[in-house]
Amino acid sequence: MTVRGIVHGNHVILEDGASLPESAQVEVYVLNGPERRVPTQAERDAALKDLLSMNLPVADWEQMEQEIIQGATACLP
């Protein structure tokens, strides 16, 4: 049986609602993909400047923050 998923911190999150018993041992194979690097502060600042220059309409900041948090944590066990 092969089940795909992602590693998030110390957790393995399986796709398609597949489940394993609590504390089940899993073997993880790392597949090399495109290299990812953390952007520099200058790159982050430039991206923020680009976004702000678009002058896009946005919702209330607190509402947006809650939506981002909900979206980011929805897939966590």
C-alpha cells in the first residue's frame, strides 16, 4: 500500500483522508524536487512594496488574519 502525504514539522499529513492508527510507524522517502530557499529580507521587502503599490481593496486586517490562520491550520491534525 502506498499513501502519499506531506511532512509538516514533526507530523505526516496524508492525502485523501487516508488514516493510520495513532503512533503508527511510517517510512518516509524524500524525493528531491526544485530547490527552495528562504527569501532574503530585501526580497521580502520588495515583494511587500509591490503588493502595497497595487492598492488592492482588502477586508478588515483582523478578519484577514483569522482567515489566514484558519486556512493554514485546517490541514493540521
